[in-house]
Amino acid sequence: MVYKINYFTFVLSIEIMKGVLMFLGVMMAVLGAAQTPITGRVLDKKSRPIVGASIGIKDGYDGTTSDSLGRFKFICYDKDSQTVVISAMGYKSLEQKIFLSGNPIEVNGMLKEEPNELAAVIITAGSFEASDEKKTTVLKPLDIVTTASANADVAAALRTLPGTQQVGESAELFVRGGAGYETRQFIDGTTVANPFFGQAPDIASRGRFSPFLFKGTVFSTGGYSALYGQALSSALILESIDLPEQTTASANVSGLFVGGQYQHLAKDKKSSWGASGGYTNLGVYFKLIKQRPDFFDAPKVYNADVNFRKKTSKTGMLKFYGAYAGNKLGLRNPDIDDASLKNSFSLNNHNLYTNMSYKERLANRLKLNAGFSVSLNKDDLFQQLQNQDNKPVTGTLPQELAAKNFGVKNTNLLAQMRAVLEYKLRGLSAVRGGAEYWYSSDEVRFNNRFTNTLNDNFASVFAEADLYVTNDLAAKLGARAEHSSLLSQWNMAPRMSLAYKLNKRSQISADYGIFYQKPLNQYLIFKRDLPYMQANHYILTFQKMTVLNTFRAQVFNKDYRQLTRFGPDTTGGGRGYARGVEFFWRDKKSLKDFDYWITYSFLDTKRQYLNFPYEMTPNFAAKHTANVVIKRYFTKLKTQLNLNYQFATGRPYYNIRYNSSQSKWMVEDEGRTISFNNLSFSANYLTTVGKAFTVFVFSITNVLNTKQVFGYNYSFDGQVKQPILPPARQFVFVGAFLSWGQDRRQDAINNNL
């Protein structure tokens, strides 16, 4: 299940939406807009034409690219004051203000080269950069949140990249044979302990944070920097925005959602503050579109946040962000062990997150990045067996049924401090080093009787160097040392990357690193001297990038060691491997007005961990996965259409039971699910309503209504096998977003997809 959190979303049944879409179609067909021809030429400082430069309206759709003579021409359907942005790989971007009235406009741009940075080889390890400022950009923030299947969730959008698995029953990112807990999220350098809302069993939640909080995203599918740790497989590194462009406000009301936002920029443009809040209730939607579980308490989400940002100097920035979010739900399903009974589950989640970061240039070549964050998360879970009248079952129950009546209260606290110093050497070379400290306290209270608490003081030191031997050859060398008071253990993790530039657009790189992570709390409760889990990464990458095309191929191998196993005795002796090949292709040129990307991943992985009796493919891993994302822009109609097709071969499933007579785990049943297929579609229409900049959005997942099976659950005796299915095959909505003070229609598209 996806918990939608949109600024202004009104969910309708499919029948109602047909009428709405017909109305929008007529409205777009009769749309009359000013048409301003814009022509010009893009040259370098030596008056040589720049081929393939990108020219477009800032935060809009209208634009084109320059030809072999550096010339360009396009029609703009906006009006009044706008900004033309001219950019090309290897050059500094240029912005120019224009006024659109319908009369032809000539815009000429002369771009300055950035030879030191953009001519150099790129050290990226296993990362996909997603920032407007990064030269290694594969997906920009706009791409991430306008993907049809993403539903404005960063993690869901990243599942269109190679290396990720289509695990529909969990919100976490499963990367290259790694479990969801092996991927960590970081905001401005500090760890996010609970990045997703609380979820019910076998039903995915979504991320807590809006994509508009971030100006840059680095998604590493392996081989990430020594500056980060405690993630066996992957790191999602997010950087929050700085000062807004101007003061803005928005108000949002619907039958399902109410909310508002205000962002104030000081007159001197050196500081800003803002706040927002919202409440979502999916009860109306669940009445319109039937859900498989019986939701006696439809999902509700409530959130509020505040922020403050201040430029402390020409090079310094102080940022504070604080957010409260919570969600509630309650549902019933038929009990798998007794068809005459029901399993009732309820969840009440509260989460408080604060983050403060500080950046400053201390000297000509010396920079400081410091951060502090606190996360407090509380989950109140209650499960109860009920009869057909939804009343608690009384009397003596068999052990396997009695165990289903319980209440659990989880409280998780994480506080972190971090500081990194960076010193620039000659050219692009740099060295950086730092330290961080975590204090965590995790408490589990079972049935208001049994309480167990885990406290840990975790410290780490790290150092890293970017060494550019020439513009064609570079290396990144780093190491990280960590100590956990709970485990009473140290670890040492070296990391290294080597990159060589083949020609102006192509390069190869090789990466190696050791990565550690503490065992999960549910195992440390029973045995606190478990070792760190370990993964050794080996990665080989070829990448070719032009202004309009990107091709990337990777071969990887991961060796797992000291994975947690449980049985009569919980140990850390598990091991395994993950290896495969991945491809990414993006093309903005071949098809006019189209932008698309295609990904493919092959994964061979096995591990012996948990209760696996021998090395087996984990049930979250599909051998083949593929994605096709297509975006079509209709500039005259101010409309964008998006398609996303996701495919994965069947995932394995097992019924593993403990044989007490033989004192070992045994596999009594196994197989593979059907292949996963999902075609998603979204459409966006930009307009104005009065003085409000407005975007209308329509979106639907699983357009073809295909059956999706994520695995199987088994009864206590193993005689009943029940498929794990999504709550509903499709998710559909129509929505609108209005804003005043600044044209944020493009942002509204992002937030409502």
C-alpha cells in the first residue's frame, strides 16, 4: 500500500475520472496561449559554435538544443517575465531574463569553459548522482519525482535504476542482493534512523520526507565513500536545499487532505524561515476503490515541519530542519491457521526528527562540514485474534493461536554528531577527514510486561583523498574505523576507487571496499556479542555521457561474511555472495520531444543466514529486472505524459520449518512467484486559476490490472499456503495544486506524481 501525501489531492473513482479527463482534454484543446518565437546562437569565448547545448525556460517545458552551428529556435508558450537557461557539458551555465509578449526574441549566449573540473575524469564509485550541480548527473531531481510509478516517493523513483529490486510488500530499498536494512539514508551527512512511515505486515509504507527538501541526491548501489558507514549494500545521500528564491505561500484543501505551507525570505536574502503542515485520510478513497484487507481504521497521516536557514558569511551556511510525522491504521485479514477467525492488526506511529548542519570555508583551502541530528520514533503495535463478529476470541487457545494475541511498544532514539574537514590540494585533488559519534537507545516492551533495552555508544573516524594524477587518471583512497560499545568491537574498512578517462565522454573505473553493519536489534536482544556483518564490494564500471545521452554498464561482486544466523543458538557465522551485470541507457535526442531511459539488471545471489539451512537465494531477489521510463512533452498544450513499465522475474519462496527431532532447519516447500509486471501512467496539465499557478494531475498504477504476487505465507502446520498480494491492484487519483507568490507549477507536478 502507498500512503499518498500530496499538497492538494482529491482521489476519485475510475468512472468519475473519465469525465474529468475528458473535461481536461477539451480545456487543453481550446487553450489559447501567447506564442513567442525565441531564436539565438550559443558560442564559446573564442566565438566557436557549441553543439548540443541545452536551451530552455527555467522551471518550464519549452526548450531545444543547439545545432552544428550553435543555432537554435523554439516556440515558448509562457508569458510575462521568464528566465532562459543555457547549459552545456564542460561550460558554466548562463541565465538571461526575458519578457514574453508574442513578439520574436533573440537570445545569444557565450559560455565560459570549466576545463579543470569538467575535463577531468570523474570519481563516482557505484553512485548515481541526481543533482543539478553535479557533473555526473544521471537523473536530476525533476526526473526522480516525475516518474509515473514513484508516487512522489524518492525510494520508489530510485527503483527505476539498475540494481534495485521490485519488492512491493516493503518500502525499503533492496539493492544488489542486499536486504532492505542494508541500505542507509543520510540527510546533510547524518543518518536517518527511520526514513519510512510505520507499516503493517506485508504492506509497503512510503518515505517520510518530501523530495522538495533536497537539492541533491546521491544513490550509491555499491562502493560508496568512506565518509559514510553502517550500510552493507547501499547509501542514499541527500542534501537539503539552501535559501528559497523568494517568499511563497500555498493553501491546500480537499476531501482527503488539508494543509498549508509558508516560506519567508528575508529582505537581504541572507536568511529564511518556513513551516508547513498537513493531514491525510484515505477513508474516502478506500470506500470508492475496494481494498483486499478490511480496514476498520483507514490509514491517516499527519505531519508538520519548520525550517530556518541563514548565510553566516559569503561561504557559510547554517540550516535547521525539524519535523513531526505520524500515521495510524487498523486492518483485519482471515487467519491463516483457522479460517473461522480473523487477525486484527493496528499501528500507531509517532516520529520526531531534527537536523542542524553548518558549512563554512575556514581558510582559502580549508572547509568545515558539521552536523547534528536527533531522531525519536515510537511504534505502538497491537494484534488480536477475533471471531466473525470482530470480537476478541476468549477461552483457551492452542499455542500457535495464542501467540497471535500481543501488544508491542517500540521506542527508538538516535542522536548523532559529525564533523568533516576538507583541504583542497592543487587542481581538483583534496583530502578530507573527520569523526562522528552516535548514541542509540532502543526499547521493546512486550504485552506491557517484558521490557528489553539496547544502548550503544558508537564512534567512528574516517579519512579520504581524491588524487588527480592527470585529467585522465584519478584515484579515491579512504578508510574508516568504527567502535560499538554494545558489541565491544572495532572494525577497519578500507575503500578505494581508480578511474581512467578513455576519451572526452567515456571512462572506466574500478572500485573495492569493505563495509560493516551491526546486526539487527531483534537478534542483539538475545545475544549481544554478535560480530559486525561484513560485505566486500568489487565493481567495474564503463560510462559514456554526452549532453543528451548516457550509457552505463557495471559488473559487480559482493562477498558476505558474518551474517546473522538463528536457531537453537544465534550466531554470526552466515555467509553468501551477490554478483551480476547492470545496464543503464538514457536518451533525450533520438525521438523528438521524448525523454526515456531503460535499465536492466542480472543478479545471481545466495546466502546462508537467519534460518536458511544452506546457501539459498533470498526471497527478495529476482534474477532479472528491467525498467522502461518514457516522458513526452506537449509544450503547446502545457502537458506532460509519463509511462513507466517495470518487470521482474519471479522471486523464490520457501517454507522453512525447524525439525526438533533432527535439531535443524529444513525446507518443506519452495518455488518461485509469477513474474512482476507493472505499467504506470501519469499526466500533468499546467495552467493558472485566477492568480494561482496551478497544475492538474492524473495518475494510475498497474494500468493493465495484472496480478502481482510478492511471496507466500504458510500456516503453522504448513498445510495452507497463502499468497502475499497488494491491498489493491491499482492506485488512482486526480489532483490539483495551487500556489501564490512564485510559479511553482513544476514543483507541484513533482509532488503529486
